Amino acid sequence: MPRVFSGIQPTGELHLGNLLGAVRNWVEDQHRSDSFYCVVDLHALTVPSEPGSLGRQTMDLAAALLACGLDPEACTLFVQSHVPEHSSLGWLMQCTASFGELRRMTQFKDKSQGQESVSAGLFTYPTLQAADILLYDTDQVPVGEDQRQHIELTRDLAERFNARFGETFVVPSATIPRDGARVMDLQQPDRKMSKSSSTDAGIVFLDDDPAVIVRKFKRAVTDSLGEVHHDPEGQPGVSNLLSILAAATGRAAEDVAGDYRQYGPLKADTGEAVVELLRPIQERLRDLRGDPGTVEAALRTGAGKASSVAAGVLDRAERNIGLLPRT
């Protein structure tokens, strides 16, 4: 089976866009690939937070991922900081990348724009991300378009390291997630649903109360055309609702569009479909929050499995680069 790696930051609550865009695919892929899924808490350190909050957010995210269907027996679910090889290989990648390459990263430009001060970690973020991927001899990395540049850098660094020091790393490929990859904000349908949005009104969180979910969909932005078509450019708001309803019910958005003539019923049905989609996840999440030992045990198991792979790859990289072997 192909080796797959993907990561998610524990900043903010998991939302519908995460579920339909990534996590649901993770749940399916864990049964047809050798899947490594990482809560990348070290990356989250690039954003200031209150002492202790990151640990709580990490636990809650892990619980949410398990509630969505990740199975520790079928995949490797772990926390980045629990596998110290990430930091070690991250330094080797920093020493392999050039300043110019990192300066060209569009995400750094976007996140640092208008800021008086940003952490050096935000600048070197892509090298740690490259280490995350390369540590597991990863074949495939499912990513959205906003992360494609980082995967290209990872490939460049792997090839450069291999050329300098001999065959060390598997050169990974970016793969585009299947349908449902782009869930847009309900209030700003030209923007992807995101934890960093300025308001929660357009974001459906996994543990939102059903009444809140229905209300958010009833207030979703559409347009004044009064027609229901799946046309993401011409009717982004309506198309977003159709895409969400299609993903929640296992249909194609174009087929769903044929069932509606008015926006009101479309909004109502989409809200109810999402409530039903999230109902079993919310029940499981409540159980896991009341039983943190189960989550901790799953993460310990995952860290052990991840370390057994990562240690070998780091040792190979250190030996090839010529570092003195550990005694």
C-alpha cells in the first residue's frame, strides 16, 4: 500500500470544511493506504497562545479526529512533539533549504503581511513541514492548492539532499483530495471555510448545537438571481450549499441542483443534512471528552508506531550526511 502522510494544526475547533475537505478522506484512506496522520502542535507554536492552551487544543483535536472515524488500529495517529525526530530532521532541512526559497513562500508573505513582528518559526515553517513528510518515506501527501508550493519545496529538498549525500529520502507526490475538498464560508462564499475567519457566523463547527447549525444555514449568503444552479463562479453561495448537501448525502452537486427551485428549501435541507451527518460524531466526541484516557492511549500507540519509522529515516539521513553516530 502507498504510504500517506497528512497533518492538521490544533488551532481552533474542527469544522465542517475540515471534515468534508480532509478528515472524511482520511477515514476512507486509512483502510487502503499506510496512513500517518499528525496533530502538528509544533507548527502551532508559530502563533502566540496562552500557556497550557495548546495542550488542551491538541487533546480536543485528537478526540475529534477519533470521533470522525480514525481508527488507531488502522492508521497511525500521533502528536508531532511526541516524536522528537521531527525537530531533528527539521534542522537538517533548514540547512538544506536556501533563504531565497523560504522567502518566496506565499504563505509566509500572506501571514506576515502587516505584522510588525513575526516569529522566525513562521519563516522556517516549510522546512519543518518537509521533515514531517520525509520522516515517513511518504509516497503521497493529500493537500489543497494552498499547500502545493510547500510540497514542491519538500520534493526539491529531498532531491537536493539525495544528490548531495546519496539516496536518503523518498520523493513524495502531492495528491488532490477527492470531492468535497473546498467548503466555503457560509457568509463569504468566495472564501474557504477557515478557523481564521473574522466571524463564526459562516463556520459550522463539529460540536455546534443542531439549532445553531440550522440557523447558520438559514442565514447563508446566496444571491438575488432566484435560480438554483451549480455554478461556483456565477453563484458561489448557492453552489456552496449544493456542494455541502451533495457531500452530506453522497450525491453529485449537479444532481442535487435539479431538486430545487428556491433558496429557502435548499438552505433548510442542507442544514438538516449536516445535522444528521454530525449527530454520530457529536455523540462519540462527548464520550471521548469524558474519557481522556482513551484519547491518550491512542496517541501513545500512534507515537510509538511513528517513532519506529521516523528513527530509522533520521538515522539514515544523519549517517549519509556524515554526523557522528550515537553511542
